[in-house]
Amino acid sequence: MSMRTPDPLSDMFTRIRNAGAAGHKVVPVISTSLTRSVASALLRNGFIEAFTGTFRRPSKNSPIKFDRFMLISIKYKGAPNYRLLKGEPFIKDIQRISKPGARRYTRAYRPRTSNLASMSMPGNAASTTLLSTSKGILSEKEACKIKVGGEILGFIKS
């Protein structure tokens, strides 16, 4: 029996946030095309160390309660060898903005000058925005370079 979540992206963000706070190195996340694309964007922008492909749950008694999952390696600051000493998690906070019941969109992206600047995380110059565009899942810098807008998936504070 598989467990379905109404919003796998919110679930992914919560798992990453909680795993970093608890000091875990790897976190299992439900694997969908959206979560794989977001994980790829996080890896491309240096927020996570790596992520694996899609796996099936090994047995019915497995603690992982969903059929298809991927593993995300959490990145830590100031800890070259995570086995000896865990540093501070690279992702301090990750928040979902556009939700299934309240979608948020932006036009062709201009860096920190449009309506996204007023929504950015308080007092943080080191945050980035993830957008779902016609060109795929992009960070604010990538969207600005190719001048596309889209759905605002969330913010990442590092």
C-alpha cells in the first residue's frame, strides 16, 4: 500500500529542513517528476551535495512508507568530513510559497526589483527563489539570465 501526499513538494521541503536541523546526512523523499526537477535545481545551485535516482521500497516492513523515493544528501557548512564533525546545515530555511490552493506567479524575472523582492525572506541577502518556468525549474539567477517568469515554488535561505 502506498502513501500519497497532496503536496509532495511541501513534504520534500519539510523533510530537508528537518533533516538539516537533526543533523542527518541523507533524507528519503517521495520521487515525482517535480521533486526530481527541484532536487536537480538544488544540486545545480549548490544547496545539496547529491541526490539518487528513483528506488522502490524494499519490503512491506520498511520504515519508508511510500513506493518510489529518492535520497537527498544534505550539505553542511564548515565540515569537510561529515563523519567526524557536522557543521551548520547549508540550507537554514526552505519555504513553500505557491501552494495547491493558492498559486503565486511572477512575470519575466528581474533580480530583486519586482514583486519577489517584497516577498523575500526578512533580512536575508543570501536567499534564492525557485521558479517553475516553461524552461524547467530554475533559480532566480537562471530565470533572470533567460528572462522568463513562472510559478514561485519557494525560497531557500542559506
